[in-house]
Amino acid sequence: MSKKLMKRSLFLLVISALLLGTAFVASAQPESYRIVHLAPLTGDASFQGQILVNAAKMAVDEINANGGINGVPIEYLTVDETSSTATGIEAVRKAIDLNPVAVIGPNRSGTILAAEDLWREAKIPFITDGTNADTTRKGNPYTFRIQIASTYWIPILAHTAKEYYGVEKAAIIYGTNEYSKGLYDATAPALEQYGIEEAIVQTYNDGDRDFTAQLLRIRASGAQAMFCYGYEAEIGMILRQRMQLGMGDLLVFGERGCSSPAVEEVAGKENIEGLVASTTLSQADPDPKRQAFMEKYNNMFPNEPLSPTHVNHYDSIYILADIIGRVGADREAIRDELANLDYQGTLAHYRADSEGNLVHTIYTQVVQDGEWVLLLEENHYNE
């Protein structure tokens, strides 16, 4: 073969290889990146679920409108977690069967505790909401929490009670669900840390609507303040009945759910004055990015008031998009990136700790003259 023919043959081989490589890359490019969102869309917590989905869908639409992840769109699917642990387990199975690159949710601690073995076996990273301390990894490397453990939320409440209100003696009332129990378990150490005496502890069941007996015992205990934990329907009734019993001088401190507009709807606006809540986002935060987010949300969903404690999955979507953009659809690589996360989002700065908490800024705020006012801010991502 002549040198000229040899050169031509080599040239054609190189071109063929390049074309084949290009075809391979094109065929390897996925049509979409599937993310499944487990949220309670029916039952008592459906208002929470809709806010969770609204915030996540906002992020998905923004990303897809800007070309997706390296040109590939996010395929966003929702699965109804329901407001029940029993049916929530089946919802987790359904989410796994959809074969996503990652899952957001479940929302409720009870469902996480009951179903986390399912996603550990499937080896799918889940970004969950449960705050019960037992919903940490506990050997499950695929569990991450954007709503971080109760051991973060309660100390800032105790700190606020002592620093801003001089509380010396406090009562505790909590629901007998895994979420509320986790908050109660974190309370005694926090009260001790800030020199606050535990006056009395009262409990109730989900679905209860009369809290007169518990509130009267709390009044008799001489407590200056009440740490109140549970879901919004019960919290709202407790706040309403506190005022009906003439106990308006009893300070109330509540974890994230107390910032939900559903509490105000049940209690009545006049009955939440002075309520102090810890939260992931404060309406009074002057940061322009957060104010712009809240304005956009309220414009998009005027009939579904923003709950500052239920919108962090807006950042969850952006976190996943950033990671997928770097490592692709490899679940193990996504898991590894989440375990080493250090990400500045719109709503907070997030940094993963050893237990899977994506720790971030948290606040306490108080209702004054019908508006939320910022009290205390802690940036745990610096720890």
C-alpha cells in the first residue's frame, strides 16, 4: 500500500472513531433526570405537602427554563406520602419503583423511621424533612435531612426564652407522635443549658381538640412559658384555648410548624400575638435573595400562603441540580457529594454534618402587632 493510501486510511479511521465517539456520547446522554418528591398531598397535612411541592416545582421550572442540567431537563414527579405513616410506607415503595436519581421526602418523622430501610436497600439518596433525632443516618448512608434534627431547633428556642424574655420556669406540652416526641427529648437538655426550670410536662394525642385540662395544669404549675410541640391543627387549638382560659400572659415557644399560616388560621390572628417560633426562613429577613423568593412565591401562589418552614425544598432541587451537573445520574456519586455538601442556596447556606444533617441558618421570630419580627439567628454551617 502506498504512503498516500496509508495516510488516507489512517485519516478515515480517525474520523470514524471520532464519529463513533460522538454517537456514543449522544446515546449516553439521558433524556431527563428524574427526581421524585414524596409529600403529604392528602389528609390533615395536605396544606404542608402543597407548599413543599410548590417550592420544589418553582425551582424545577426555573432550571428547565434555563436549559435544564447541562441541556437535560429535570423530570419532576410527585408521590402522595399521605398524612399517615402506614400508607406512607407504601408511598416510599412507589417512589423507589419510579427509579429516580434521588428522592425528596418523606416529610414526616414516623414515615422516615418506618421506611428508611427501603431506600437503604435500593441505594437511592433521600433528602428528608424529619427532625426526630432517631431519623439520623443510623448506618444509612443514603439519608440526608434538610430540616435538620430537633437538637438544633430546641436550643435556639431556649436561648431566645432566656435572652429575650428572662424565662426561669417553663412547661412543656407535646403530641404523642414521633415528630413531637423528638422535640420533647431535646427540650430538657436545652432548658438545663440555659438555666430554665422544667415546671410540668403534658401530652395529647393527634386529633385531640380539647386541651383545657392540660392548660389548667400548666397554669397551676406557675410556669412563665410553655414550649408547645405538635402539628398545626392541634397547636392552633391550644393557642386559641389558652386565650379563652385567660392565659394570655403565658409565653408560648414553638418549633418550625408554629410559623405555618395554618396555625394562624386555626387559632385566629388575635390569638397568636406574642408567639415565638424557630424556623428555616423568616419573613423579616432583609436578605434581598430571600425577599425576592418570598415575593415570587406569593405572586405565583396567591391562594396558598407561604409557610417559611416548608419551602427549603426549593434549595433541595438546586442542590441536586448542581450535583447532577457535575457527576451525572450516578446515585453513589450523588450520595458522596451530599455527604460532603457545602452549598450556598437562595434560602440558606448548607453544609453536611456526619449524621446527614444539611445544617444551615435557623431563626427565631415573634408575632408583634400581627407581623413576624426576627429575633435570633444562628448560622450552623460555620460550625
